[in-house]
Amino acid sequence: MRRRTFLKVTAGVPAILRSAPARRPNILLCISDDQSYPHASAYGAKFPRTPGFDRVAAEGVLFTQAFVASPSCCPSRSSILSGQDFYRLREASMNHTVWPGAVPIYTDLLAAAGYHVGFTGKGWGPGNWKAGGRKFNPAGPDYNKVRLQPPGRYLSAVDYAANFEAFLEARPRGAPFCFWAGFSEPHRQFDEGIGERHGIRLEGISVPAFLPETTEVRRDLADYAFEIEWFDRHLERMLRTLEKRGELENTLIIVTSDNGMAFPRAKATLYDAGSRVPLALRWGARIRGGRKAEGLVSLIDLAPAILEAAGVRVPETMTGRSLLAMLEGRQRFRNEAVFGLERHLPGSRPNGAGYPCRALRTAQYLYIRNLTPEASPCGDHPGPVWPEDDPVGGYGDTDGSPSKTFLWRNRERFARLFQLAFERRPAEELYAVQRDPFQLENLAGKAEYEPIRRELAARLDSYLRATRDPRAVGRADELDAVMRRFPRLPGAE
């Protein structure tokens, strides 16, 4: 009954089958919440330990240059579902708004083509998908009934792996499946000290150069690492379930994250710590395993790949390219990845204003354009902040955390890091990423880098115009109007 209802919802979606494979593959997308590259042991990171992710990478393809469309939950997830650049998605281009309605997404297209579709955990959001006329989350009907007792108070009680099994039990005989496993980890808050209590040693923690090298920050990173390991345990269980059912080799498995880690100068920024994420893909004998893909990709490339694998025509609205075509040499890897942000949290600035910015990333450089450099990139101070008891107050676009609080309290001792995290940014930024992996030295304005700045700026302009970014084609008021319609967090006074 649930599946028939879902198909009714998606009636009229132009899911035209190409020459479909004799046996259509299953699709399993596993997406963590706020995990930066390179925080998986397959990348050589000393923390966390991720045997599930490592297995997918070893038996498939490990991507080293994967970027989100936007380093914020809702626009990133919207872009994954739609295969489009985030700024094309109206209300779905920012958090805590509504689903915009008639946007073709791969889950609807697969449901209309006969796939059994569902999700567990966190699907599309945070936002109101019912306001767009949907009966189900864009990720599909939910499977969240099976619960467990997690080892920490801020870990989700959803038993993701068991709900995956419940989804498989509900599948109509002979139907391929498409499942979205949306983990809440490692999203804030963390249970302070949970990492050390479970054997993560502080001396093994690598502190990124944009954070203070202190015990307080190491503990926070250890807690973050444990939450990634919790996600990975469920991934291992899901892989074993597929093996036991004989479905592993015919399942396209994609493991990634929606944006970077919730630390200062990471999540909700266009630097690598906010916008570069882990990505591994496995598809049995169809994709030769044991490979590392160094070319640039965007998570908007996932939807076209999923539809191609299923034999479903890719809508013309999708601006992404198929990862399968790249891996099989039918299409070149990207020379650049373009991403950006409009607003992370409503209420961080007066009248719902955001911090619109765009970036172009190549293998050598990161070019950022901040469209309102006069504004605070992290929100005004004081202002709304999460969690409510964060003693910092304000800078709401940076999630509350022990690291944020420590940096605020020690802002004179770590003046340079505080400035990089919270203070105003210039209209243009340019970083040589290979020698400056944490993007600490802005090269924009230096004469010797002016030709590179001009070239990257022109390439960014060309892409934004070609993909009809409202801010590049004289329609910025469309995005500003969304901000004015949703000026504060739901329930905020």
C-alpha cells in the first residue's frame, strides 16, 4: 500500500527507461552528517577507524577530490537528490525553508520506474517537505521504527541497519530497491568525552591548522571521530545484510557526507574543511575495484550516475555529470568544482539576511567570491546560536561546540585563528591548496597571482551564467525573497 501511494505521488514524473540492464541494480546511498575529508582511514587518516567505508573503497573506487554543492545540510541534500547546483533550487537552496515542489529528483524517477524506495534516519532537511505538496520526504517513505539504546546521549536511537532490513523485508518480489541511509552522526552535539571512553587516544588526533592545538580541541575531535565510527558500524552491518541476501554484487553503493565537520572555519564555509567530503563507490563487477580517482567531482554528479545505472533517462534539468561515465572513460573528470552558500541558519543576521558566496576549486587553487564582505560570515554577535547554553552566544552559522567556546574564550591568545574563524572576509580569496591545504594564506591582491585570480574569476562567472545562478543573471531578488520569507528558525521568537 505504501509503495502504491508513493507511485501516485510521483505520477507524471517523466521516468523514461533507456535500454535498461537485464537486471536492474539496487541503489544504496549512505550519507553521514557533517564529516570532512580526509576523516576516514582509507585516506590514511589516523582517526577515526572506518572499516566499513574502507571496504567500499577497497572493493570499489575511492574519490579524493569530492565536493558538495553547498556546505550546509538542506542545500547539499537538495542538490544530491536533484543533480542540480544548489542555487537553482529556490527555497531548497537554504536550510529551514520548504520543499519547492516540481523539482525532478532521482528518488521519484526511480519510484516511477518500479523501484522500491525508502530511507532511514535523516532524509531531505532540515525543512518542511509537506508544504511542497508531498506525502513523503523527498528521500522516500521513512523506515525509522526500529530503535536501539545508543552508547551516548546525543547519538541517534534509530537503528539504521535494522531499519534497512525492515525496508528490504517490505520490498515487493522482484523489485529493485533504492535506499537512502541518512545518518545523524557526526552532527553536533557530541557527548563530551565519548571518544576517550571508547579508546580514541588524544595523541593520535591530528588537529587541523585552523584550530588551536590544545587538549580541549583534541577531545572535541575525538568525540567527533567516535560519532563517525558509530556511523561506520551501521555501514558494516548493511554490507553484511546485502551479502547474506546475495544482493551485494548487484547493488550500487555510494558512501559520502553532506558537508564538512561542525567546527569553526569548517561547516558552512567554502574552505576544504567545509566543502570537501569523503566519497567511495562500489558496484560489484560493473566497476573495477581497488582504484583511487584523483579527478574533481561534485555530489551533483551522483543523481545522474544513479539514473544511468538504473537505465532511467537523466532529466535535462540536472547540471551534474554521471560519475559512471567518468569512471568508464566516456566523460572526462571535472577540471573544476563550483559550490557556494546563501545562508546556513535563518536568524543569524537581521531580517533573515544570509552570506551569499561562491567558489571555484581546481586541483591547484581555491577561488572564493564573498558577495557581501561587509557582513559577518558567521552571523552577528550577539545572535541566535545552537546549543542554547553555548556561552559564546552569537556567530550562529558556526555550530556551538567546546572548540568554538574555547576559541572565543582564548581569542587574544589565538588571535589569528579567531580572526580566520569569525571575522569579516575580503570580497575575493585565493589559495594555493597543494602547499596551503588548510587555506590560511589569501593570495588575492598579490601581483604575482593576479593572472590566476582573473582566470579563475572568469571561469566562475562563465559557469554561474551557464547554469543560471540567479545572482549571476540579474535575478538575485529571487533568493533574497526566500530569505525574507523565512527570517528566523522555526519556533524562534
